[in-house]
Amino acid sequence: MSILQQTISCPFCGHATHLSVEVTDDDQDFIEDCSNCCNPIHVKVHKDEQHHSIQLFIDADDEQYY
């Protein structure tokens, strides 16, 4: 298990936020509140074993997928 530290931009206000995520073998899907505007940021973490990489997806919690 490793820890990923990344600076992300809030999809609501654009504020730079530091994010620390413990990377596991399972995909993660969680909400992190912005420290500036307090809106919920949707965070997805995917460990890609084949390419030896970690993918981080950030979006607004209120976005809809069809």
C-alpha cells in the first residue's frame, strides 16, 4: 500500500487543495469537501496494474452520467 499525494483544483471554485489517498488494490470512490468553498468533490482512484500507474479522477459531486 502506498500513499498518493496530489494537488487538485476544486471543480466548483478552482481552489488548489492537497489530497492524500492511501492506494489499495481496490478502486476507491469517495467525497472530499473543498477546504475553501466546502462543496463536495467526487474523487475516484484506480490502480492500473498493467501500466503500473494510478489514475485519479476528480469531478463535481452533482455531475450526472448517462
